[in-house]
Amino acid sequence: MRRCSSDCRRLSAIDSEAFVAGVAKELAVAKTVAYANEDGLDEAVAAIHKRLSYRMHDLGEFMKGLLQRFTQWLNRAHSRTGRLWEDRFKSLIVEDGVAAKTISAYIDLNPVRADMVKEPADYRWSSYGEAIGGGSKGNGKTARAGLVRALRAHQGVAADAGLWADGVSREYRKLLMVGAVGKSSESVARDGKAITKTLRKGISKEEAEREQDGEVPLGKMLSCRIRYFTDGAVIGSRSFVDEAFAKSRERFGAKRKDGARAMRGSGAKGQLWSVRDLRMRI
């Protein structure tokens, strides 16, 4: 029963003591019944384990439980009621290559776009800040490995933090800087406001503007709020989105013939596609 005890300890991290106690009791009963009937204990335990561990194989279910429990804890701790999170958890299927590196930069620029910080590295939970600063413990290997994968996985490169200094860090900073520069050499218009360009350190204005003429007009996409990057469901090349659509055909109506939809108003026409055709609040 060593595995059972270990599982109960892990379960206690996300469930109440009463719930975990109930599971422990259920396991004890299964043990008693198995020994009395000379049935296999492993089969009985496996059935209980399968019922409780489904969340670990479904990101949506795991996040749903995590956010619900955090809200309940916070409400109890601060004598409050009601919702904590603005919206439900969302996830995207993203293709390696252009889509992966674009969305990675888009996420790291969220706090800059919201005027929370001037530089993405200044945001406390920024993957870029963790990668270049090493975090509070001086270890940014996990963030570096993740960004290496985002920028180089389509080339068959593994998530190796050691490759961060091999051109990846500079390439990623250029993506972030282009997002801050946008169309203007000094600022980026957003919802009637202006974000002062602050990411040019170590990179010339001309170099940043040349980057905008590359494979994706990143300045336009990264400097604006793009709903496709939260609600698009599947983001990537046309063939990638069509393949994902074919694998999940039952989720769509009978009239839907193919999956890929051009991303309206994002500046990514012909480069990035979405499985959802968004018409409002792009």
C-alpha cells in the first residue's frame, strides 16, 4: 500500500482533508475486500486511481480544479465571496515555428501592453525575465529551455537551456523589441494610449524596423491585443490547422468543410491560420 499512501499525499495538495480521508477509507475497504475474496488488490487500487487521476491527463480539468480551489482558499482567508478569475481557463494548440515564437513573444509583452511595466523582463512572472535574470534563486534554466523550444523546435532543436546564449536570446529580444516598436519609431498606439519604446537596448532602430519586413509582420501583431491568441483554439499554418480540424471533426457542425480560417485584422494573412473564424473584438 506504499503507492496508495504516496497518492494520498499528492491528493492532499489539491483536495480537502475530508476528501482525502474518504479516499484513504475507500482504499482500506478495497484492501479488506481483496484479501477476503482473494481478488487482486492491484486491480481494485488501479480502478480508484484511474477515477481520481484523470485530471492529470487533461489540462483543462486540472486547471479548472486548481483555479476553483485557489478561489475557495482565498475567499476563506480574506472573508470574501464571489469569483476571482475574470474568465475561464483557455488553451491553444500551437504549431512549432512562426506560431510558437510569435505567441511566446505576445505573452511576454502582455504586461508591457497593459502598461504594468516598461520592459517585459521587469514583470515578476515573465518567462523572459526569468531567462535573463535567473529568478530569485539564480536559476533560469527552465525558462531558457522553454524559450529555446519555442524558437527552435521546428528545426528539430531540443529544449536545451545551453542553447540560450547561442543566438536564441538575441533573436527573442528582437521579437520583443519589434512588438514594442510597432509602426512608430518612438511609440505604439494602443486603445488611445501610447507605449513608450523601451526595448531597444543593444539593438538599433534600423535593425528592429528591418525585422518587421521578415516572415511575419510582428510589430503589428505583438503591439495589439489579438483575440485569436486566446480564443483561436488552434494556431499555425493552414495545413497544421486543417490536420487538427480533421482529428476533431466531431466537434464541428456538418456544414463545416475544412478547418483553417485566415486571421482577420492581425497582419498575419498568409502566415498564420486559426481553426476559429473570429469576427468580433479581434
